[in-house]
Amino acid sequence: MTEPQFETRLSILEHDMSQIKESLYRIECAIVGNGAPGIKIELDRLKRQQSLLWWAISTVGSGVMGLAGYIVRGLL
């Protein structure tokens, strides 16, 4: 391999490495957040909303079933 070929391949590798490092940094920012809401924070928020939604649905369902039972017992 001649010197110019080596320099060309080296510059290509350095360029590829810089792109890989930039991509990894963006992935890290998305996961950790680095001052902004990251994926972990968003997932925690979604879990809290989901548990609240299931609590509300079960409460309404229990109330409807209790009311239906009361109506059925009143008709019998």
C-alpha cells in the first residue's frame, strides 16, 4: 500500500468514526435526556398515566356493576 492510499483510507476511517461518535451521542441524549426530557422520563410519565387510567376504568366499572346489581335486585 502506498502512502497516498494509506492517507486516503485513514481519512475515510476518521470520517466514519466521527459519524459513529455523533450517532452515539444523539442516542445517549435521547435516552438520558441531558437536561431535556429523555426516553426514561417519558416512559415513567406514560406508566403513571396508564396506571391512573386503569384505576379510573376499574372504579367506573365497579360502580356500574354495583348499580346494575342494585337495579336487578329491585326488579326481582
